[in-house]
Amino acid sequence: MSLHDQHILMLVLLLLGLCAGLASGFPVAFVIGGVALLLAGLGTLLGNFDPSFLQALPNRLFDTMTSQTLLAVPLFVYMGVMLERSQLAEALLTRVAALFGQRRGGLVVAVILVGAILAASTGIVGATVVTMGLISLPVMLRAGYDPKLATGAIAASGTLGQIIPPSIVLVLLGDQLGNAYQRAQLAAGNFAPETVSVGDLFAGALLPGLGLVVLYLGYALYVAWRHPERAPALPDAVRPSLFEVARDVLPALGLIVLVLGSILGGFATPTEAAAVGAVGASLFAAMRGRLSFARLHEVARETVKVSAMVFAILFAAALFSLVFRGYGGDELVHELLTGLPGGANGAVLLVMLLMFLLGFVLDFIEIVFIVVPIVAPVLFALGVDPVWLGVMMAINLQTSFLTPPFGFALFYLRGVAPPSIETMAIYRGVVPFIGLQLAMLLILWFVPELATWLPGVLYD
């Protein structure tokens, strides 16, 4: 067997071992890193793997730990957890639901609008879905709403935090795509490479994210118009006063302006804006009388847990990519993508399809850290716009929260939904919203300016 054939066999074993490990339920970071180390050790013993590839690992880990971009991750997590613990979502949902509840479909409209506001202020999918499921779902069911429409709207609205900035997905994608874009330019002989930043992705994702909100609202209003029995009005709903609406809505909007406005306006980097958001969320909790030492300890503990999970997977993925490269995997991927019919379009289409299918069984973090570093340099070498690609990937990854059997938004909602709601009703409820997300991908495919226009205006 030739060395090339041995490398292909080891790559197959690497991918099969990864799939088997992830299916076992073992912690993801240990699976990714452990499988890579086992195959690297086996290849070293068999003489078909050069262990010097692993010498680059300490530098990669050091670069990760000193990355100013990735510093935004724990800060945004802290901001989201603090706002969730200060019961911002409860106050928002109560006021907005009362504002629209007297009209057909008003509660669904309220859920989608609150999901969009929370997406731009917290970005924590689990907290948003659980809060809206606990508060709005019982009210919607008592009012006679179709359980499929109610659960689908709650789950889908909760995932808006993955595409509407500031988003942790966009932060992670920005870091990975930025590194891949520089590598692609250096490989092409450009020794003064341009960069793609998290701020570019934030600006690029804003219009598609808002467009997705419009699609959600359009679907909800269409259902209320064509099938009023599925989304009845609440005749006994009491409209809140202007003061009550302003008291509960303006602080969230103000935080959005501070964080997102400072980034898009060029006044702060995403990391600096995340720090402003963390401080602002703490002040907001203090204003509501919900900032105590015990709550601060609780928020800090949750922030450390989430951040440690993210960085552990990132470290393991760095090891995995080195082993993958040591067996010539990047060369095989390059040959595969560049040999497809249709050139860059065919390559992007295959990558989008692969990421969508992986979303059924993998979390978005594993997809970002494993798949993106492998395929992105090849796509950039084919001339694909990095901002457009990043936004396309972000929307694609958003669907992973809704696709059964492992969609996390489905798990969160199933945990708080009453027993009378069947799991299959939740699955059927999210299908139209998955279709709307795929429709937004299709729109972006034919109108890439939706993602590229705003960054060009702001930063060129």
C-alpha cells in the first residue's frame, strides 16, 4: 500500500473515530482531541505520520489565549447571562405581548419581536427559548393557539441570537475565517494580506438577520390571516401604558445601541463593546434591584462554564486540524473542492450542504472549529467573498438549533413545555421556520449585497 493510500485510510479512521466518539455521548472536547492523538500516535508507530506537525500546537494555543477577538466570547456570555438573570426577557415579553395580544396572531408577533430584541442584547439561545417557553407558551395554549405554531415560533425566535449581532457564532466565525483568509492570501503570494474582522461580520449579518425577522413575521401574519383559528386574539388583554412599555423596553434598546452602535460606528472593537455590554448589563441588573453578591457569583460561574467549554473545544479542534493536515487532508479537500463542476459556486454549495447535514448531529461550535478551518482557505483561494461566506455559514449554523434529533432549541423547549405538547408537534412546528432560514440562504445566494453592502459603507 502506497503512502498516499495509507494517508487516506488514516483519514477515514480519523473521521470514523470522531463520529463514533461523538455518538457515544463522551465530552466533545475530549473526543476531538483524543481521537486526533490516538490516530497521530498510531500513524507515528506505523511510520506514516510525521510527529513534527504537533510541534505547532503550543504556538496555536498561545495565539488563542492571547487573541483579542476571542476575549469577546466570555464578555458576551457574561452580558447575556446577567441580562437573563435580571429577568429582562420576562419584562419584555409581558409588555410586548400585552401590546399586540388584542390582535389575531399578536402573541406570535410579540414572541418574534422579543426574540429579535433579546438576540441583539443577550444572544443566549437557551435562556431565550426557556424564558419564552415558560412565560408565553402557557398563555398561547390557553388562548387556543395551535401548539405547532406556538412552539415553532418560540424555538425559531430563540435562535435569532445566532445571526443578529452581537452573536457568539459570529465572533467564533470571525476568528476562524480571519485566520483562514490571511493564510489563503499568503499562499497566493500576497505578503500584505487584508483581514476580515468580527466587526465586518457583525455589519454583514445585520440586514440578513433583520430580513429573517421579517420572514418570520410575514409567516406569522399569513397564518393568522388564512387560519385565524390557529392564532386567535386575546379579547381580555389589557394594553400597557406608554410608561410601562418604555420602562421595560428602552433599557434593552439602549444596551443594543451601546454595544452594536459602538461597533458599527467604529468607536469600539467587538471586544471593547462586549466589555461595555457586560458593565451595562450589570448596571441594568442593579437598577432592577437584582444585583447581589450571590447573583454575581452565579453569573460568573455560568460564564466560566460556557467559556471553558468553548475554549476546550477550540484547543481540541486545533490538535485535530494539525493531525488532519499531517495526513494530507487539506490537500485532499483542496482537490475535491477545486475539481467540482461550477467552480466556486459548486464548492460553496457542497460546503453549505455538508454544514446543513452536520447540523443534524453536531453542535455549531464543533462545526465552526472543525469544518471551517479545513474548507475556508480553499473557498477563499477560489475568490469567495469572506463576509458573504461568513454570513451564509452563520445562517446555515442557525438551522442546527432547530433540526432534530439534536437541535438544542428543541431540547430547551421540550424541557419547559407541558406534557400535553407532543415532541413531534414541536418538530413539525419548526419545519416552516427551517424553510424560512433556507429561503434566506437562497436570497443571499442571489443577492450577496445584503451581506456585503453595509460593511462596504461602514469600513471602506
